[in-house]
Amino acid sequence: LREAIGALVHVGLLETKQGSGTIVLSSSVFGAVLTKYIEQRSLLHIVEVRMALESEAASLAAERRTDDHLSKMEKNLQACEIAFKQNDLAAYLTADIHFHQAIVEASENSLLIDLYSTFSDSLYYSVEQNISDLQTNQDEQKIHEQLFYAIKEQQATKANHIVRSYLLKRKERLV
């Protein structure tokens, strides 16, 4: 039993804490392995993967979104706006990630949704590195709004272009 728990800790499914016991970190072997792998990659690689996943998700979301999807995106967009006005970086980062997750969910592609959810820790790190100060990143909210309206108006090519352009600029800064 000890060896089995040790093996599950090694692949990232469990974590043992002295005095607290053993806790489950992931219910997916793929997710646990992917998360460990992503943690060791550079910020540039993370942005490149984001570009691939998020631009396709934006296109699919524009084609497949429902009113419920739009409502969830709009709620997160409003949370971003409130956090921005209050200069609350932590709340902004959380709302920003939830906004992007809502877009991915609107893609209605279960594999893309699962891949993106295993990527969420790296996504948070990537967004946090890109936005260290809200006041110097005032275009963030405008870009989110443009993306939301492209998806709402079912303009798949435009939604894809907005995401790719934004992340390409982030990539250029890193290079």
C-alpha cells in the first residue's frame, strides 16, 4: 500500500502531508502528468500552447455558443471590469481565467475543455506574468470585450484573430 501511494504521489495524483494524511490532487492520470510537465516549461512555451488552444476555442465558441455560454462569459467579463476599477489584481486574474475557461466551455469540445482545465495552473502563471500591474495593461479589458462581441455575433474568424493577435504580442515581448 505504501509503495502504491508513493507511486501515485510520484505521478502527481496524490499528495501526502505529515499530520494531515493523503489528499487527492487529480482524478486524471493524464492531467496530473501534463500538469507536472507544463510546470517545467518556459513562459514562452506556455504562451505558444495558449495561442493554439485559445484561438481554436474562440473560433469554436463563436460557432457553437449558447445564451447560457454568453451569460457566463458576460458575468466573468463584468467581474474583470469590477476588479480592474478596484485595481484588485488577484480578483482580476481569477475573473480573467474564468472568462477564458467559459470561452473554452462554449467550444463544446470535451477534449479541448479537459486539456484546457489541466492547463489552468500554467494559465494563471502566464496571465500573472503578463499582467503585473492593471494600470499599465488598460487594453486588456478592451480586448476581452472585442472577443466577447465577436463570439456573441458568431464571427469565428474575428474571434480567432483577436486571440492570436493578442498572444502574438505577448510572445514577441518574451522573445
